[in-house]
Amino acid sequence: MPETNGHDAPRVGFYVCHCGHNIAGIVDVAEVARFAGTLPNVIVARDYKYMCSDPGQELIITDIREHRLNRIVVASCSPLLHEHTFRVATEKGGLNPFYFQMVNIREDVSWVTENHDAATHKALDLVRAAVRRVAHHRSLATKHVRIHPDVLVVGAGISGIHAALTLANAGKKVTLVEREPTIGGHMAMFDKTFPTLDCAACILTPKMSAVKNHPNITLWSYSEVSEVSGYVGSYTVKVKRKPRFVSEELCVGCMECIDACVYKEGKTPDEFNQGLSKRKPVYIPFPQATPQVVLIDPDTCIEFKSGRCKKTCVEKCDRNAIDFKQKEEIKEIQVGTIILATGFKTFDPKRIPYYGYGKYPNVYSSLEVERLVNASGPTGGDLVLRDGRHPKTVGIIHCVGSRDRNTNRWCSRTCCMYSLKLAHLLKEHSEAEVYNFYIDIRAAGKAYEEFYDKLLEENIHFIRGRVAEVTDWSARPEEEGKMIIRVEDTLIGVVRRVPVDMVVLAVGMEPQADSQDVRRMFNISCSTEGFFLERHPKLAPVDTFTDGIFIAGACQGPKDIPDSVAQAGAAAAQALSLIDAGEVELEPNTAYVVEESCSGCKSCLNICPYTAITRDETRQKAFINEALCKGCGTCVATCPSGAIRQNLFEDEQIFSEIEGLLQEKESVLTGGGAWRAPA
Amino acid sequence: MPEKPKVAFYWCASCGGCEESVVDLAEEILGVVNAVDIVFWPVAMDFKKQDVEAISDGGILVSLINGAVRTSEQEEMAKLLRRKSALVVAYGSCAHMGGIPGLANQFDREQILRYVYEESPSTINELHTRPQTASPEGGHTLTLPEFRSMVRTLDQVIPVDYYLPGCPPVPRMLKAALDTLLSGNLPPKGTVLGPDTAMCEECPRKESKPADLAYTAFRRPHEVIIQPETCLLAQGVICMGPATRGGCGAQCVTGNMPCSGCFGPTSRVMDQGAKILSAIASSLSAKETEGIDRTLATIPDPVGTFYRYGLPGSLLRRKIADHN
Amino acid sequence: MSYLYFPGCSLRSTGRPYEESILAVFRKLNIPLKELDDWNCCGATAYVSIDENRAFTLAARNLAIAERMQNNGNAGEDLMAPCSACYLVLEKTQHYMKTDEGVNTEVTAALRRGGFDYKGTTKVRHPLDILVNDIGIERIAKAVVRPMKGMKVACYYGCQVVRPFETFDHAAYPTTMDRLVTALGATAIDWPMKARCCGGSLTGTIQEAGLRLNRALLKEAEKRGANIILTCCPLCQHNLECYQKRINRRFGESIHIPVAYFTQFIGLALGIPRKELGIQRLFIPLKFADPPTKEAHAHA
Amino acid sequence: MASTGMKQGTNGWEPRIVAFFCNWCTYTAADLAGVSRLRHAPNARVIRVMCSGRLDPQFVLDAFARGADGVLVGGCHPGDCHYMEGNYKALRRVRLLQRMMKDMGIHEDRFRLEWISASEGEKVKTTINTMTERVRALGPLGLPERFAEWDEEMDGLAHAIAAQEEAVHA
């Protein structure tokens, strides 16, 4: 509907929301409405219980029609939450949606202010500013951009795999990029999964091969995203494909080259087995690795180091798959949406030296123990310690690198449950006495508490207290030759010394080491601890602040397998909803040059990081390409002669806001003048 | 013959350059003299204050007042001329924005008087005599105007209808302004009678400015041999051109000196200094505080650089003496 | 390379040999030390537990004096604080001045009233840090005239130089002193008590607890074959050395092990006369160090 | 010339701080502070801009000229700008502006730039609180009142002229 009255003298409709008690409990909303009614240009001023509800919006729509309003101001929650809602209502009333201005008196006022008078006073200032500002609003057209239907999924652990399969099954083309030589992520390393104790490989490998064989999925393993540009609907992504020195097309994964390698035994710590075994320079991470393609590690391969290897591997390969000259490749793809499922890393227990990891050989990280008890692990599932002994007593220390001010403050959510699982498995494998040292047992998941109950009946010991240290300082004869776990047992209130043969450190989950680089590349935010930040903690858990980019799995925060899979499905659904809508609306907050005002001084040209500003050399004026402009307004602030303006953030709009905030005279409270902040 | 429109010229705190610029009309001044009746022009003609007072209120078509306002006498004359004139034009940078005398707003009154009458190297004043507004002398009282606490723009003292920018305004613009005002076809009140794009538009060096300028250091004109054809900013010399209203024909730049901003900002800008500061700072090369500060340290006097002609008319007007 | 030097109260009382040996060693290495002008109480221990911000203010005054001296001819000179308690409270003050606006505001205001405009540039250093990281183990090793062969040293760091700030060494397993004594020709034993509690002022308050803690340290050092314990803190040195008799009486032990400052040990290796190092002030004499005894040779 | 800058005296005076917050980091952090109910001083009035790079130095000066006692600018941490480098531009402008304002006699504690990421709700709280306290310690800046006070010296003359005119017309 074309708006007709936008350029006439402003006729403002003002609405203040109670938000139940959220606002009205602190801010005197009736006073706010009364005050707004006294401001110039305000025709209607009302307060209402829930402005965002249908009747609330209806109020705006009716008032626009009945009172010939041409500007709308709503004082309620944050514009990041409901600006869109009220713009739609404004539009339904027959106005251009951008004749609307929102005042945040919930997040910015009632929720953060103790004193009622101070809160009301602050609300009045903000209202006055908005009423002044809205007079300068102009009619704007919303931009639409097309959504490219292809999707990029970064990271092929269980989350990335599930997201990719969901999208591919819906008929979308997916490029799945994985940094490691195989997909599968951490889950592929686990032995059994809690609480069902079904084997991780049995449920994961079918999904891995489904990825490999899906016609809609392009799998690029051993590859990393190196550059991202563009915007929602139209991202250009460069992917670096690292050389395997083995042709992915030719190799069939027979692994004969591995046997043929001049190294009789492996010499390099095996990454997949957490260094508990050795691998050769030519290797495959594990037998079910996907893709089933070997790779050569140039750092340890003799041919790369000296160029004088007999190259028995090449001789053995009848498909001539080995190619020492393979180079890194950069591939470029176009996608409309991106799902980040880059996972986590486990806490490095060396950071807590008093737990003795790296000092005492029989202190293990939980991920190492996953490999140690795994039937396809380095010992074939035999629980043999680094010094060759079988443990008679095992201590599992919970919360290593979790719930700890010195390391990570967050709960890693999975450690309690996997510690219980490992306790069960260790007992099963060794008949050892198993002690769990825990702060709290957090078993909040379907069938998790029942699993804990079961463990309690398996004669596994639970000692409540944060372990002080693991030491070889023996104070009694029976402690000689053992590691002593010192802990305050907080249930009985004594300090205990528990001698053990094996210590398992239940390490927490952390953001990937390069999570900061990754999020910068994708232009999304991180929470303080470094996990990717969701757009809203409750209502938009897989969205980010960058449209078209979604997050799934442990890159967003510690998560177990069921939660990761659920989130991956949600992220895929969000991408699908964009793709199926076909296009997306963009905020029309772009900058533009008023050509007759521009002197062509070039001050703005190097300011724009998106190269949206160019200079028309014949007219010697700056020109802003609206499609490239993202609306930051930096050039507007830079232009020394005021020739660049920004829609929605015009100079006069901001100046009028400043003026409104500070024009105290009109804001006299009915209850009396001066107000004081709480001491 | 109908009565010719009356015109008055007056100078407040000014150097006399604005008066010169009127004379710089050269032969055209004869046309002006023909078309108008100059009723007051202290620098050139022997009219007195009483003569102005004798004119009926509003009887002068236009008064062109130059110079900033620093004394009570200047205030008084400005107010008198305002009453007697239909139109008042703030003529030149000082009346327009405070001008060079406005730089005195970085010091308080006492500092200035102490320096001028006691501390300056050329002063011998053992009795520490200061000028007094009233001093008895042989049964009479001699009076002097009061030296106000700060420099003001003309429009901070009286309502001003139009502005003619420049230090001094160029004769061409004066001629055009007079023609406009005499024609009766008046622009909106408050208009600055000049072009409304920045000086760069008419700068002969503008094409030589690189698009990717990133400053690492600034140099003052005396610290560098200025290349005659390259943009001064590209040579690290601060040129106010991008933030300054055009119309002068890029005179300073043509003379191989940077623009120092005498025409003031364009109509879209409130504070010329803030804007050039923004433009220049945005294009620094450094990204971290230390490097930024290192580069900025090469601007020894930001206020004097960015507000050379406009301090009293700027948003902050003057230095706050009690350092708050 | 030169430093400002903050002695603090201990080094002028129970810790005299610490100061004597520090001055002697730095003199020997030609590293000038300049005592901080008009220094005052560092603000540690009791003060911190009563009113933290005032303690920080006391510490900050010293930091501010150091900064002032740096700006007046002592440019780039860090502030060396040998006593662990001084070191920690100075570090802590620096830390809170930078990270806690409340502390910063209050302390800055107090300093301003005292005529100081502290910008926060002073760096606080422990002599162990300076010797290892600035002067360097190599340079010290080169200056050794009397290798300490045969000495089996338990390096004891105590808590305050490594916790809570891991400024120059590990919080639980520090190694700087170990590396240093190794370079002097001695053997540093590996023991888990390096940074464990010495009882602090408990020896003076709840003595039973204090003695127990010291016993654990002393016994473990002897058990692992140490023939000397070295410390870098006046309070640790006092606790470990002076209570050995009482511990033996109380617990029926027969502990007898010298406890010296690490700087005394370096001084001996550099050939500085015992008297200049305050060796004679130790209660448990360092007999073996002058010249190496037969036993020492046998160990080697 | 010691000026209080405030006619009504400082009784009942509360610092008024105008805050310019970038949409993606600091404004979001302020929302987070709200959602987390982190109560803080009610003295800051937030103006949302898309990026701290939109900060025109004129906004800062205008806020002071209209009566702000302090101006706070919040942007994304270096390297974190949603628009890549807008915050660097803000930093450069702010550094120069701070020097300029110092020369104009406005105390440095009145104008502050803070990097506050979307997750730092707590930092919004402490920044506003400490800034409020520092500005409170400085007292009112009160530029509009100062302007009026400065111009009072012209009143005497204005009155004299008015009286003179009255006499003439009478």
C-alpha cells in the first residue's frame, strides 16, 4: 500500500508496553504515556499490557487509520527482538514500515534499574528522543536478495554429517568440508556411548558412508575454508584442499602401500589413537575412515625429507595412486547459506599441573581411555598401562578443565556421563576398583539418571570433592609406588589420600583452538569463552548475528551426541526455510552520496571495507553501490562535507535523538522534580 | 530619482582585510557606489555613530559587518546597526565564525590581559597598569569599552540574515551577494552566500590525490618542500579543503599552501573541525592505540589546526577554564 | 641492565642474609641496583586482610615512586622485590589497578592526594626472574669459580612468587631455581613439594599445624636425598630453618638440613666470601660448601 | 574565573551520559545485561548505531554542547567488527578527539571508548557504573548553563540600550 501522508507534518502515535510486570513493575507506564502525550507532534499516546500481542498491534493499525497518524513510536523491549513486529503493524496500518521508531525500555531500562523514579525518568528521556527522531524518518523500500540453494557445511563430525544428510535428503546440494583426513570427528574415537552403551562406530559409520555415497553431497576431507565473502543468499567461499599425495580418485583404500612402506614399524604418534600407538608416514587414520583413502605425511616421509626413498609404496600400488607432486588446491564455490559445525577440542590437562598429566605416565585423559578400552584401539581393548601393568585401582577425576575459575568456568555437560560410562567400561575390562571424584553428578538427560543409579549398584566408588592433587609424595608404606589422589571428601568432611594405579582425567570441552580465526572468517561472534554465539539463547539457538550462517553442535557450546544431532537438524531446517523462501529481506540501512553535495575529495574511498564506494571519474563524484554496501555508516561519519547520508541513521535523526535525550525541561515527573540514582 | 538603497559597512575585531576586499572590487566599486547610498563606513568615510542613530529603524537596506565581537563597543554598534538595518550580513570569517581572533577563546580573559600588558617580551609596565573602563582624569571620566571574557561570532550577539564567508571574502562573491540582495530576490534567511560543495571540487590538485591514502605522519608546511601539483594531503600536509566550503577558487592551494578552512563548513555540517578531524583520523594507517597516537602526535595543535577560523562558532565555543 | 630495588621490612630483619647475598651477587655480576627512594611498607600480610584497598594504596605508592624515578633518569628500570610477600602485593596491586576499576579509582585518588600521578608503567620483578630471564643462566654459569658439585638441592619456591600469578614460572611445578642451581654444578632433586605451603605465619599462631606442614617438606627433601634446601622467601627460610629442633622434639624426628637463600648459594659458586653472603647468620651451618667435603665428592 | 557551570547548584544533580553503542556487539551486550538483570546506574542513555564507525565526532561534541556530562562509545573488540574495520576508524577518531577535547578543557574521564563484545553484559554494567562514578566525581559539565552564564556579560549593555530606547520613545 503506498503511504500517502509520510511527508506531511508529523502526526505521531505513541505506545508504551507494560510487558506484564516486566516494564510496568519498575517504570511508571501511565506517566510515560501521559508525558508522551504532551510532546510536540504526538496525537495519540497509549499504554497497553502487551504491545507485541495481536490486540496490541491492532491498536496501532486502528489508530493510524482513525487518527491519520504518519509516525509510530513504541516503547517496549529491545528493537533486536520486536522492531520487525511493529514495523509490520505500521505497514498494515498503511504506512511505510520505516516511519516507525522503537524505544527500548525493558532490556535498557526496567531490567537494569532498581529505582522506580530513575527508571521512569530514563524512559521519558528515551521516549522524547524517539519522538523527535521519528519526525525525521523517511519512506524507504526494503531490499530483497535471492538465496542461492546450495549449502556449505563446515566440519564433518556427527553434527556436520547429520546436517549435510538432512539437507541432501531434501534435495539440496551440499558441500561438506572437513579439516581432518577422515570425517567422523570425536564420535568416531569413542568406544561406547552413554547411556545406552551402544558402540559409537556401529551407529556412526553407516552415516559416514551415506555421506560418501550421497549424490547431493560433495565431500572435501582434508580441506579447510580459507576465505568467505558475500552476504546471505550469496556467499563465495574458497576452500583449501590440502595435498594427500595420494589421488582420491584412484586410491581404493587397500592399504597395501602402508604394509609396503620402508618403515617396518610406525614411528609417529598416531593422532587418531591420541598418541597411544605409532603410525607410518603413509597411513589411514582408522580402518573405517571416510573417505577410504590413505595419505602421506610429508614431515616424516623419507622421500619428502631426502628424496632418496626406495618408494616401495609406489611400487606396491597397482593403481598408481601415489603422487608425490600433488599440490594444494584452492576451490571456489557459491552457496546461499552456511552451517558451521566445527566442534570442540578437549581440555589440555597439562594446564593443571597438579594432576600430574605428562609427569606421571599412568595419568590418562578421558579421550585416551576411550581409545584404550576400544576393541579397535591400540591395545585391542586390553587395559594395559603405559608402564605395562594392569591397574588394580583407578581414579576418575571429574571436572578437569570445567567448573573451575582457574581454567574454564563452564560445565562441559558431558563429562559426568562419559565418566560413568568409562567407570563401567574400566570395571568391565579390568575388575579394578574404580573411584569417581566428582563435584556434582549432572545426569540431566533422558535415561541418564537411571544410568547413574545402575552404576551405583556396580560397586563403583563415588567420592564427592574436587581433587587437590595427584602426587607421588607417599606418606604411608601402602602408598609407595602408587599415585596418591588427595581430595577433601566433602560428604564426610575429611581430607582423604587415595592411592591408585591409574588416573583418568575427565577433561572438559573447549572451543577449537582456532575458533576466533574461524568466526572472524565467517563474521560471526563468540561468547566470552570462545564458543560461537547464537543469535538468541532461547529463541534463535542455531542462528548467528550474520544472516544465512547457522551453527550446530559443540562449536556453540558443550553438547552430547543427542543434542548435537538435534541442533544439526535444526540448523539444516533453518537453512531450508531460507532456501525454500527463495529470497530474504534486507534492512535498507545503506549509505548514499548526495551527488550535488559531493566535492569528489576521495576521503571516503578507502574507508569502505566492501569496496562499495567508487568514484565516477567523469563526474568526479563518489558513488556507493547499494548492493555492496552493508550499512555500517563509517563513510557517513567520515565524509568531511556531509555529502554522504545513511538511510535509517541520517545525521538529523541522530542529532534529534541527542537533543531529545538531553532536553530535560519537558521531563518533569508528576511526583516531583529531581531524581536520584540509588547509592 | 528614487532614493538609492542605503548600505552600511562596519568592522568589529578584524584585521582590515575585509575592508580591503571591498576595495578589491576595483572598478566595479563605482557601480556599487552608483547603485547604493553608503551611509556608514568608518574605515573610509567620515560618518559618526550619531548619523546612524539618526536613521530610522530599518532604514538601511543592508549592513555588512566584519570582524568578531570582543568588546562592548562592538556589541553596541552591532546592535545599533541591527536595529537600523533590514538585513545584516556577517562579512568574512571573523563575523561568520569568530575567525583568527577567535583562537583567543583558548585562553581566559585574565591570561590574555596579563600577557599583553605585563608578560610579553616587548612590554615594559612596571606599575602593572591595565586599561580601565572608566578612569577619572582632570575632573572628567575617560571611558574605554569593556574587553569581554570571550570572542563571539556576530550571530552570537545579534540575529544575522546572511553570511559571506572567507578571510577575506573574494570580491566576486561580494559583487554577486550585493546583486542578489539589491535584486530583492532573497535566499532563505541564514544562507551562506557561496557554493555548497567543499573546496576540493574546484581544487586543481584533486585528481592527484590517491584513493588509498593512509597517513603515518603529518607535516606542517614549513617542514616539507611542498610539491606544486600533488594533493597536499597526499604529501602529509593537513589541508582543510575537504571540509571547507568552496568558492575561493582554491586560492591557497594555488599559492602552494594548504587550505586552512576560512570559508567554514558546508551547510550540512555543524562543526567543521570535528568533520575534518573525522575524515583525517579515519584514514590513519595504524590500527592500535600506540601507533595511532604516534601518528597523531605529529599534529601539535589540533584546536589551532582544525578550528583556525571557527572556534567561537564551533559546538564547544571556547576552552573551559576550570578544566572540567 | 639495572634495577630499582625494594628491600621491604624482612630484608632488614630476619632476612638480612637474603639482602646481603642479593647485593653481593648483583655486585659481582655488575648489575647496578638502586634502592627505591623513600619507600614504605609494601602493604602485605596483615594489612591486606584488614583493608585491601589501603594495602593496595601503600603498595601503589611504592610503584608510583618507582615510576617517578624511571621518568627521572632511571628509564626502563624494573622494580625488584626479593621478598615474596612484597613481590606478590606489588604484583597484585598492579593487577587490580589494571583490571578493577573500583580499585583503580580509589587508589588513584589516594595517590593524587599524595601528589602522585601513577600511570601504571612500573614492572615488578623477583630476583629469581631477573637472574634467569634477564641476566641469563649462561652468564651466571660462566661466572662460576667454584662449581657446586655434589650438592643435592631441594629447590623450594613457596607459594607467593608463583601463585596466583604465574608471572615467570609455573604455579605448581616451578623450575627456574632448579635450572639455576643445575648451572652452578649442583643437582636439583625432583620433588613434589616445591611450592607447597610452609605454614606461613601459622608457626606463630596455630603452631601444631605450622610444624606439621614444615615437617612434611623437610622430611620429603631428606627422603629424596637433598643435602640442602634453598628458598627465595624470608618467611619460608625462617620457618624451615628455625623450627627443625621443635619439629624433631614434637614428632620424634631427627631432621637436620641446612636451609639457605638461593642467592647465598649462587654467591658461594661465584666465589664471594662467606661473610659478604651472610652465611654466618644461618642457624644450621653450611659446612660442606667450603671447600667441597669428601662426602660431597662421594655423592658426585 | 571559576565557574560552577550549574545555576541550580549540584544538589540533586545526576550525571547524564550519552552512550553510542554499536548494534552488533555493545548494544547486544547491553541487551544481555538486561536479560541477565545486571542492575546498573541509570545515568546512561543509549543511542544505537550500526557500527562504532558511524560515530561522527560531531555527535560527541553536540552531546556535550546540549548538556551531556559524559559520552560513552561502545564498539566491538579490535578484529571483531561486524563490518571488519569500523571500530578502528572509531578508535582513531576518538584518540584525536580526546586530545582536542583535552585542549578545550574537557576532562578525559568524560569521554570514553570501550570495546564490549556481544557476550560482555557484565562489562556494560561495570563500564556504565564506573563511568558514572568518575563523571560524578568531576561534577556537572553543564555546557548549556555555561553558555548562558558566559553570555550574561552582554545583558548589562542590552538593558542599557533598552532603557535608552524607552527614554527616546517616551
